[in-house]
Amino acid sequence: MHFTAGNTPDAPRSDLPELLSALARDLRNAGYTVDGVAELLGESANAALGRDQLIPALIATEAAEKGDRHAAALAAVVRLWLLAVPQRADVLDAALPEIRTEGLLALGLVEAAETGSDPDVVRAKADLRPYGWSGDATGDATTDTDGSGGADLWVASDLAAHQQPGVLRHDHVLGIGQASTTLVRTTIRRPVARALDLGTGCGIQSFHLLHHAEHVTATDISARALAFTRFNLLLNAEALHIDPASPESRVSLRLGSLLEPVAGETFDLVVSNPPFVITPRSLGEAAADQFTYRDGGLPGDDIVASLVRALPSVLAPAGTAQLLGNWEVAAGTSWSERPQSWAGPDVDAWFIQRELVGPEQYAETWLQDASEARDRQHYQDAYAAYLDDFASRNVTGIGFGMIYLRHPADGARPVISRFEEITYPIEQPVGPHLGAAVERADWLAANELHDAHLLVAEDVTEERHQRPGAEHPGVILLRQGAGLRRTNLLSTELAGFVSACDGDLSVGQIIGALEALLGGGDGFDGDAFRGGLLAEVRNLVRDGFLLPA
């Protein structure tokens, strides 16, 4: 698919550059930005809208319609696209005076409210909402921090379940969701030549990639998804530094499944929010029966497994891939057993499980996601199919988490193999902290820790617990206030080591002093003491409690 591909059925048109430019100017002048909408609605109504609850925003915009001209204009735009309330053409003409209702109809963003009627009243045919990020973002669904600077953009997608009746269409193009913003916050941002957005959807990941990649390739199995992405890229061409006359110089759109559209190519960075939802398969099932935005068409967690195995083949030396995924946990096994079987020995791999749910909760989540609970019999049958499918593989839990992969640089060996569970809140965006952890792993592999000088990280505090009247603490904890916010239980000797890390003495010198202080008794094994303490210090450096001076 190319930028000059013309129209795609039931998707906004992106081949009318003058109308796109007019729309962008009108939206900006109307104050239709993340901050503008938040100010119009007020804190509580805006927060409710972030939870897909429309009533407070409906009340706030009804009041704003009676206010000054600017507030009334912004209220009309919010009610049209965020709240899916039909609007009179003359009201929209006043709110968006350059493009007017006629232009919105031509772009396919609105349609007559009643089939066959004159467009005196129109309704949203797509969702069009502001999206942005800045250095002090709040981290909600429409404001995000990724460490790449700031931007005020607009994103078109299909209307969501809370904006329309009935079950979603199977080729539904998802808008800004929790998974997509999670991936944005997780991605390690660094300047790269070539980046791949695998399964782009409406293009959110590409928005961010374009701020630090010279060229982005965006792929999807859905022609409608690529049409929405094309529209969004060209609507925001100025902010994304895209020349509308030659967009291919910065972005390439490819239609196809998984890695097929980029076979034989390599990239410095791959990001993917793949269709990882585990969905029951049925005999005679066609692609049209699947929700393409979330269902990869493979049984169980095979879509994520196949990607983890295949992604190293499209990574350039030192290239990285970051994606989200689900994995099945069979009865009597560790959650990490399956992910460990997917990651080959020649690649750096880091899996962080953020959530583990049972089959029932998993079924409820995804049936509700597509509004499949509105038909009682369908809901019952689909729910039972989920439980039968998981039972057929003895699955008792489904994990969700973040995946980092790296193809080692030429001549280098993998240094990361981590499979850990972190279910408590972490600092966002976490991408910069993951990047720092990778740098520490590389530093540990390249340097002799024994000779290093270390400092305690600025965000680290020590916490001691002891019984009343006790001479010594029974528990000593080291806590991180930033990043992954880890807690480490310290032995007496390790606590002593950390307290001495002011950069003056080397690791070996501190260990030697502790050995002289604590050792010497009967049965004391100096080699075991030094080796064990050095290993614990290595872990503290790996996790960011201690840093090279």
C-alpha cells in the first residue's frame, strides 16, 4: 500500500491534501488538543472520559455550548467525535470554518445522521481525537511521555464500543488504547536509521518512532488499518516532519502478515503491539470471522511465540525489538517456562510479566472489549468456548507482559537472559530505565567488577526493621524510588558494602575490608565470602542500586 493508493472502503480519505491541511488548521484554532479538551471538560469529567464514561463530558459540553463562541465551537467538536453526538451542519461550519461540514463529508469523517437525508445533521463516521505527549505528561490514555520531546497531534480510528451500539466490526481499527500507550512508554528511545512498526493499527507507534528514526516502515494485515495510518500521518505531516509531496522518504506502508512484508530486510528497531489475544479457534473459521486488531488467527499463544522466534532475523547487528504479548501458563509449570523456550541462545532476551489472570477473567475481558456481552446467548457460547479452549491445553493462567530482544553486535555475545515478574506500579515512562539497565548489563560484561568504583544511585534509600529493644535490625531493605522500583533484601555484609560505596574505594578493597572485619572465625570460608558478596554486588549494579563512579 502506498500513500497514493486512493480510497479504502469505510476509511477516511487521505488523497485530498488541501482538505487535510484545512482540517489541521481548524482543529488547532478550535483548541482541540489534549490540554484544550481537558480544560473545557474539567478534571473530573476528563478523567471519566478516559475511562470511557461519557455522561460527565456530555453535561460539561452542554453547559459549554451556551458559553462564549470559542467554548461553544470546541464543545461541538468534542461532542461530535469524542461523545458521538450528532451535530447540525451550521454549528460545525462555525466551529470549523475552513473545512466546514462539506469537507468533513468529503474526507469520510462524518455522514448524514439519517440514511438518505440531507446533511443538515451529521454524525461521526470515525473517531478523531487529540493525542499528545510532553515532558510533564500525566500518563493517561491521551497524554503520554516517551522521552522524545513533545507533540500535539490528532488520531482517527473506528468508533469504540462505548460510542456506538452493537458488536464491533471484525476489521475494526483500534484507536489509542492501554496496550498501545504501554508500548510507547516501554520503548527504549534512541536515534536509529530504520525502524519497523509491526502491526501498526492506526499508527500510534509510528508517530513516536518518527521523532527518533530516519525512516519508518509500518505494516499491517488490514488494508483499513493502513488507510487510517496513512490518513493520520498526512493529517499530522507538519508535526511529524513528513513532506506531503513525498511521504515515502520518511514512511513506507506495507500490507501483509507478520514479517512477510519485510522479508530480507533488517531494522535497527522493531516495535510491535501484535494481535496477541488468545482466541478460541473453530472449524471453517475465516479471517473475516476474526477481530483483526487483536486476533492473529493462530491457536493459543503461537502468534507471540512465532514473533519472538522470528524477529531476530530482521534485526540488524545491535538491533532491538520491543513488543507486548500474552503467554499461556499450564498447570504445575512456571509462567516463564514457555517464554524461555521461545528465546534462542543467540539473542538477548528480557521478559517482564506484568499481570497473570485466570481463564474466566481473560474471557470476560475480551468479550467485553468487543461488546460481545450485549447478546446473552452469544456471550454464553463464546465464554464457554474460551474455557474449553484453555482446558484443552491444561492452561490455568494467562500472562501479559513486555518483551525486549536484541541481536548482539558483530562479534559480541548475548549478555541478557531475564524472565521476571513485576506486578506492582512502576515509573512511567519506563523505557529510559530499561535502556539504562541494558547499558549496565553491557558495562558488567565489558568490565572487571572487582576493580570498579561504585556509587549508590540517587533514588535509593535504606529501610531497617527490628523488634523493640533488639540490638540489631532483623531486616534491612534497599529500595528504589524510580524506574522499576525494586526492593532488595540485604545481608549484614551487603548492607556494609553499600554504605561504603562513595566512589573512593574499589569493589575489591571494600570486600577485603569487610572480610577482615567479619571473617576469621572457625569455619569461615574466605573464598566463599568474597565470591558470594561479589555476586550480590553484581546484582545490585545490574538492577541499578549501585552505579559505576
